[in-house]
Amino acid sequence: MKHLTVTIITLNEEKHIKRCLDSVVQLADEIVVVDSLSTDGTKAICQQYDNLRFVEQKWLGYSEQKNYANDIATHDWIFSIDADEEVPAELAQSIMAWKKADNENPSECLAMNRLTAYCGKWIRHCGWYPDTKIRIWHRKTGRWKGEIHEVIDFDTAMTTTKLRGDLLHYSFASHSDYKKQMFRFAEIGGKAYYEKGKKHAGFYCIVSPIVTFIRQYILHLGFADGLSGLRICTTAAKATRHKYNTLRKLQIENKGE
């Protein structure tokens, strides 16, 4: 049987972490939680589990925090899961079947669909689903990269196996949670664009929000999610505008440099 380390990064996740840990405890040969100095009950909850290592590490950024967790894992096969995610029964069975299979190919990675909740409703449109993610792989073949929406950068050709079952994502308990995250990511994205020297911020500030709304609400059938879909797509468009406003502001402030 393949040995699997489940890695999780946390910061003040007492509302979610128990549900996450309960869903992976039977799958994991080891659980590694890298916590960026939580001030709530996250640590106390994690310490209730056997075969779990709780390591405190000052925040390094999304990718580097996850890479740190992978580096200190005991086993080479990694299952990276977020604290606000849950592995339901069907997906757990798929992972166990893969663990028990009599083959081990480091060039194989495992992907799964992710289903996200918004204000208590599962969203299947707006470009949110199937939201396929690679989450299980041999750590010697790749590392996380990117500050937001991080991805695994593989250094060799990989074969991707799609698992049955959805990874459940309890990300947005309220609309304010969603808006806050979208605008925070937009701020980071605008700064990243500035550092990369992206031009024409004024043009994109006008056009990109419209494109974002049309893509998510019409092309990705956001209207099928009712009022939730409308609110999601409208906020995404506003966040896109904020991203380019951030870029434009930085360009104006540093024009003389």
C-alpha cells in the first residue's frame, strides 16, 4: 500500500479544521499541519488527533507555506488539502482504492473536482465547477508556485488520473466573506501586475470587468444559480475592476521613477 502524507496550512481555522481532519484521518498515514501562528483554537483541535504533527511557521506566502509542509512530510506521496475543505465518502473510497492498487508511478498525479459552497448553497456554474484540482502527487516531481491561485509546477511529464467524487469546499459562509476574499486577491493581483510591468491599466479597467461578468454569468451559466449566481458574478466583475484600479494607482504613484 502507498503511504500518504496529508498536508494542511492553517491560520485561525477553528471553524473548519475538525471537519477537514475527520474526513482524512482514515486516509492518512501522517497528517502535517503547518500553522502560521493562529490565535484561536486551531492548535488545540489539531492536538486531539494521533499521527498529526502541528508545526508553527511564520507566513511565507501560499506556495512557500505549502512547499514547507511538503518538505517536512515523512512520505513522498502528498495529499494537499485546505482547512476549509472536506473529503466525502465517494472521494475517500477512490483515494483508498488508489492507495491499495499494486502499482506505484511517481509520474502519476491525481486530480479531483471541487464543489464550492456560497452562503450555504453549492454552486455548480459561474465557472466554479468542476474546478478540477491536482492534489495528490509524488513530491519529488513538483513544487507549488504562484502567490494566489497557486499550482503545482512539475519538472517532468505527468499522467493525470481523475478520481471519482467531489472535494467539498466550505469557503464562503456569507457574501461579505466572498467579497472580502475577492478584493484581497484583486489587490494582490494588481500589485503582481505592476511588478511584471503590465501596461494599459485604464483600458483593462473598463473592458475586463465586462468580460468577466459575461464569461461567468452567461458563458458559464451563472444565471442558473439564481440570485447567488448574479451576486457572485457581479462581485467578480467589481473585483476585476479593483485589480486594474490597483495597477493604475501604482503606475500613477511611481510614474517618476
